[in-house]
Amino acid sequence: MTTISDPENTHGHISKQYDHELFDIRSRVLSLGGLVEEQIASAVQSLMEGNVPLAERVIADDYKVNSLEVSIDEECTQILALRQPTARDLRLVVAVIKTITDLERIGDEAKRIARHGIDLASHYPKRNQLTEVEQLARLVRALIRQALDAFARMDVDSALQVAQQDRQVDSVYENIMRQQITYMMEDPRLIPVCLAIMWSSRSLERIGDRACNICEYVIYYVKGKNIRHISLEQVQQDLLGRGRRD
Amino acid sequence: MTTISDPENTHGHISKQYDHELFDIRSRVLSLGGLVEEQIASAVQSLMEGNVPLAERVIADDYKVNSLEVSIDEECTQILALRQPTARDLRLVVAVIKTITDLERIGDEAKRIARHGIDLASHYPKRNQLTEVEQLARLVRALIRQALDAFARMDVDSALQVAQQDRQVDSVYENIMRQQITYMMEDPRLIPVCLAIMWSSRSLERIGDRACNICEYVIYYVKGKNIRHISLEQVQQDLLGRGRRD
């Protein structure tokens, strides 16, 4: 699992217990991230292989993601109530609360992909129909990995790279959509298979969007700047030459 | 617009300014909610009428939703930093932060529906293809209205009703999916129209899910209990006979 490093922020409170709590929520986000990565990997594998037992395991294991998310969320609220963090510490807690919401929803998308894996198992897609989905899945999994790395190291440059790479995800996704519509129109018997592929691809594309959200929280934490709804070019320009806050 | 009432929580801090800030974030959530409701209404209308200028307005107006969300989010972080709220006040701020994220994402779904409105305008769907979508939209809009009312009054019973009614949304949604697949298979020329209807219906169904999320935050605020990932029956049983916290 990715380990936490953040040389400019060792927290360094008089209360070592408080330092430990802040370290702990960050480290638990990475555990949740690891769990969610496994869920995506298994969901995609179940889709590729039409592996029903694996898909069922993904669906059954979703509760693990949910309960870890609830537990971290409660820990964050406790820290807000008891430690009353300010500045950078406050931004960390807020960033963690938002990140775990996205990770939990990524878990839901993995569950949806697994359900489509079950549908596809009885429909036998043409092997080449799945090639591009496999490519999309590879890109999205790399994106999540990099987003979690950016979170572990609180690294703005890495976070910005994720946003850039998400454009490639969107372009592969658009290709898949067009391709499947063509297949459907050529042979309506393929409609159920094509739809399962389209829905799964949409889930993967959404996972990519959520990886970008996580990167936005990293930038919010480090720079104290909310960059949601701002174009990538604008963000790069704004951050260039600006120092860190606090 | 819905007005705020919460007889059991007049805040009543020594600092009237602090009371005002807490009132203000709640009231701004309702403004955001109102804006999002208008976006859904216009998006659905653009879909039904194939009204391209209206759809374009929805897409162009999305920035209003985004900037109001960012502004409320910043106000919440300010309150956390400067007022260091505890107990019920802290839960209010956390509930507001989460609610506005869902409202902003509902705005994104409205934008997606508007885009499908533009697609449909050039494809002329059969009028009866849209009847059930219209019904789904009616249900979902009522759900959002009720979720915002539950938030305005911080009313747990209303919040629970929303979760119950979301089941009806899911069932109408499933019907639409099955129906559109049948249409597609009968006449492949209808595929682009059917897909636009399916994607729009999926957006509406997701809006219903997010209305339920908002209701979960209402229950979290009033009861101090995180009910995410718990079945509706379990929640009703748990809340029965339990008093309010704080």
C-alpha cells in the first residue's frame, strides 16, 4: 500500500495524540483506497471473464467499503469536535471527508460493473468488443492509483497530471460509445451485450471523474484553493509561481 | 422558496452573529436547492419539447449552481475555523457541506439531461416513448422538493418518506429501461432516440438517489446518527422511540 509522506507537514502539535489522529485518518483513507482499487480490479476481471462468482464477491464485499467509510467519517467528525482544527489541519479533515465520499461512490461503481459482469456471462460478447473496455479499465485504474499516490504525498504536480490524463479516459470512452452504437445497429441481437458494455464503460468513466475530484481535494489541502469548476489551463496558470498557504 | 423552521433549534448562542451565520448557510442551501430545481425543470422541458435554446440555457446556467456551491462551501469552512462548532452545530455544518455537494451533482445531471434534449431534438422520438420519462421526471422532482422541505424543517419523518418514495422511482426507471430495449430490438433505427431516453432516465434516477442522500444528512443532523448503508426498515426500527441527541 502507498505510504504517507509529506515533508512540509509533520503536523508537530504539542499533543502527540492529535498528531497521531491526523496521521491515522490519512492512513485510513489509503486503506479505503486500496480496498476500492481491489474492488475495481475484481469487477473488471469479472466483466472480462464473465466470472459470476467473482462478480458476486465484489457485490458482497461492498459492505467493507461502506463500513470503513462510515468509520473514517465518524473519526473526522470527532476530530472536528474535540480538536477544533484550524488552517491546514482543518483543510486536511475537510479533504478527507470529501475524499472518502468519492471513494465510497467508486466502490458503488465497481459493484455496478460487477452486476454487468453477471449479465455478460450469459450473453457471450465477441472478444474484440471488450478490447477497448479493457484499455479503458487500465487507464482508469492507473488514474486511481495516481490519485491515491498524490493524496499520500500531498503532491500537487501529480494531482494535476491526473486531471490531464482523465482527458484520455474521456476520449477512449467516447470511442467505445460510438463503436457499440454501430454494433447494435448492425445486429440488434447484440443490443443487451452492447448495453452492458456501455453501462460498464460509463461507470469506468465516472470513476475517472472521481479520481479527479480526489486530486482537487489534494490541491485544496496544499494550496488552500478550491479549484473545482475551473479549467485545467486556468488552474495551472493560477498555481504557477504561487507559494503554499499557512 | 421553502423557508427554514426548526422549533427545537433556535441556535441561541451568545454571539448573535454566529446564530446568523448558521441560519445563513441553511438558507443558502435552500437557494441552491431552488436553483437546482429550476435547472431540472428546464432540462426535462427541453427533453420533452426538443427545445434546443432552453437546453442550451440550462447548460450555460450550470456555472450559477457551481459558484453558489463553492461560496457556501467556503462559508462552512470559515465557520469551522472561526467558530469551532461542536455537537448539533457541528453536525449542521457537516450536513450542509455534504448536501451542497449532492445539489451541485444534481445540477450536473440536469446538464446531462439538457444535452440529451439537444440530441433528441434532431431525432423526433415517438410521443408515447416520452410518456413514462415524463412520469419519472414528475416523481423525481417531487422527491427533490420533499427532500429540500425536510432539510428546511429538519424533519426526520419527511426525510424517511423520501427514501420510501425513491423505491417507486426505481421501479418506473426499470420499466423504462426494459421498454426502450424492446423498442430498439424491434426497430434499430430507433437506437439513438432510445439511448438518449435511457441516459436521461438514468440521470433522473440518480437525482432521486441524491435526494435520498440529502435526507440521510437531515437524519444525521437531527438524530446524530449516520444511516447510510442501512436498510430503510432497519432505520425506521432504530429511530422508533429514540430521542434526539444533544
